[in-house]
Amino acid sequence: MDDPMASTAVAPNAESAPRKAPRVDGRRLRSERTRRLIVEAYMALVRENAQMPTAAQIAERAGYSVRSIFERFPDLTALRVAVTDYAIAEARAHASLRDLDAPRATRIRSQVEQRARTCERWQPLWRVLSMDASQSPDLDQRITVIRQLIVMRMEMMFKPELSAVASSDRRKVVLALEAITAFESWARMRELYALSVDAASAVWVRAIDRLLPATPS
Amino acid sequence: MAEPAQSPAVDGRRLRSERTRRRIIEAYLALLSEDLRVPTSAQIAERAGYSVRSVFERFPDLLSLRIAATDHAFALGSAQAAVRNADGDRSTRIRSQVETRSRTCESWLPLWRALNANQGESAELKLRIRLARELIMKRLELMYRPELSVLDERARKHTLIALEALTDFESWARMRELYGLSIEQGCALWIRIVDRILPPTPAR
């Protein structure tokens, strides 16, 4: 699988590459900063309005002209792809694996707390990014990568329970775990049922505990 | 008191107008199911076999058309999802509920996605999404009443929310589109999940 971060990524706090002439370096750094500010403006607008921003709104928030945006991104879909790469990089940096060897209840709680934090932070962006994602192969690929990362993490966190069942059953359990802890599931609990973060986490803890097979002794 | 009879000419006009309206809505829904992008007025008009002007004579804007299409879908969806086997045994009720829900998801996923994508633009769309979710919850409560009745209020609410999330449109879409499951495989998975989430059925 290709690395989704390899092409258009604007990594958070990106570090500079090997040095060239100072003048060229300065131009490149300014260009990268501009790119990052545009990406951050996009994310800020999505968090505030829960809607896909227009080029004019992004430009205004970033403090650049609309032309500056399209000098760096050929179209708004390319910008959405860059925003997604940024989000993947930041989410990965903040989602370290903990409690892998802990008892079942601790692992469930740890996984739910981490996933709840991710959903709380990235849900508005997820909603906008995944909208019409199938229209863009690049965006569709990123959505798939995000889902694969979520699944891989659950497979690691619940390895003892999943390893105790046949592979076909394991797949079904993972599918169910993915569905219950999806961004959309979190959004409904928080927005529609007005559950607090703690109450919503409790729903997930209970559901995961019921869905997981017994922990082998 | 008898209502005044309308002349046949007026009746014919009204019927034609209603038929045009319905064809425009059906064209909108057909286009959505073929291409997830929200269709333009020109595409809708072409598919329905009318002019763009005819579309806007019946719907002041595309949002009104989207709302009308949603109401049309709710009416059809409700008719297709009549409650059955509410008094059956546990496995019959789970199977019946899952089959109904899968049919709904299979038929209305494109519209549901379009509604969710555009709900920010209209309080009326938001209201309809909320109503649809309330109906789903009420149905779950009805179908799994025996099992839910053994739980306290908090646990009952949490179980219902989990059941709704697990059998949501997006959950169905993931199984079908991302993991390539057939309808039967998707239903089998949902049956298994629901059975695990529900508490034991109390003895009658």
C-alpha cells in the first residue's frame, strides 16, 4: 500500500529537508508555511461551521488571496486531500498505544478513551472529508487508510480475545467493533442523544465488552 | 356536508401536476442512487423528461425538492417496513428486524447520505433526520421489548444506542462497499451482533 503521507502531505510542524542555498530555503519555508496556514484555516472553518468551506472563506481566514490557494493546490479536492494527510499525521502522533498487556477491562477502557478523544477532535472534519469521498480516488484512498488504521489498532488492543476465535469470526467481530466505534456513532451520541463524553464512552465500553469473545485464561 | 364537486378539467390538471411532481422526485432519487453527487436541476429535468422551468414551477429551489424527496422516501420506507413478528421468539424477531433494516439501508442509503451531507443548510432537513432516527429507535424498542424490559433505564438507553449504531446506514454501507459482503452475509453479521448486544430473553 502506498504511503498516503508521501505525496501531498503537509505534516504538522514539518521539519526542513537538507539545506540548499539560504535564499531558496527561505522561499521554500515560506511556501510550506503558507500551505500549512491554508490547511489550518480549512480545518478551523470546518470545526466552526461543520460545512465544506469555500475558497474565499479559506483565503480570508488564512490571510491570503484566493489566487494564493490555487497556486498551491490545483483545486479544492487537492486541498481536502492535503487536509486529510495533515489530520492522519496529527492523529497518529497523538494516539500512542497504551495498556496493550493490561487486563481486558483496562484495555477496553483505554481503547475507548483514545477513540473518544480522536472522534471528539476530528469528527467535524471527518464528516466533511468523507462527504463525496468516492468522487476522488486520492480522498477515497485516505478514508480507506484511516479505517485500516482504526482496525489495526483494535486488532492490537484486543489481540488476546481475537486470537481465540477462528479467522472468519475474528473478521466479524472486528467489523462490529469498527461499526460501534465509528465517527458517526460518536457524533450521534454526542449530538442527537446529547450524551456527555463520559456517558458516550460508557456506551462504547459496554458494547465492546459484549461484542468481544471471552478472554482466554 | 358534501364538498363541492370539482370540474373534470380541474381534476385532470391537478392529477397531471401531481404526476409531474412525483416524476421529478423519482428522477432526483434515481440520479442520487447512480451518482452520490447532488444532481443539478438540469440533470433532474432531463431525467424526468421536463424542462428546468417545470422543475422550478413545482419546487421553488432544490432544497424544497430535497425535502419533498425525503418525505416521499419516508412514506415509501414506512410502507416497506411494516412491523412484523413483534411477538415472535428472540431469533425470529432479530431476523425480522435485521431483514427489514437491511432492505431500508439498501434502498435509501444514497438519499440518507445526501440528507446528512446537506442537513446544515436546512432546519427542515435536520428535523426529518431526527424523526427518522426516532422512528428507528421506537422500532428497536418494540422489536426487542422483552429483552430491554429486564434492564434499568440507563442500560436500556445504552443498549438501544448501541443497537442503532451497529445497524446504521453507514454500518451497512461499510459491510457492502468496503468489505464486499453480500446482502445475506451482511444480514448474518447483524443478526450475530444484535444477539450479542441484547441481554438474555426473560422467560415468559
